Amino acid sequence: AYGTLTVRSLLDTREHCLKEFNFPDPYSKVKQKENGIALKCFQSVIESLDSLGWEERQFALVKGLLAGNVFDWGAKAVSE
């Protein structure tokens, strides 16, 4: 009735229920902490990417995007 059962559909259902019943994001504090750490590293990562040749940079960017998506399966932006 609801299509194929996947990890994505389970995560979407979880997110829907949290919003519908006004539960706060249980990972909010962890996300804020990780975002703070990531922002501290941002400048050095950009400088590192700038030092690469064009082809190496493209590979590093794709590798980083894929790693980020795998790490954050629950993010709505990732699924979209």
C-alpha cells in the first residue's frame, strides 16, 4: 500500500512522526556540535582543495559529497 520498504522510507516516516507530534529533533545538540567543528575546519579544507589540480579537485569534491551523504542518510536535503 505504501510502496517498497526502504531505509529512506523508514527515516521519512520517523521524521514525519516527530513533526506531527511536535517532538524535538533528538540529535539537535549533536548536530550543532558537529557543525561547529566542521566550521572550524572549513577554511583549511577549502585551501586544500584550492591547492589541487582540476581533475584531483573534482574527484575530491565528489568523494566528499558521497561521504557526506552516506554519513547523513537522515537529512532531508540528502534525500531531495
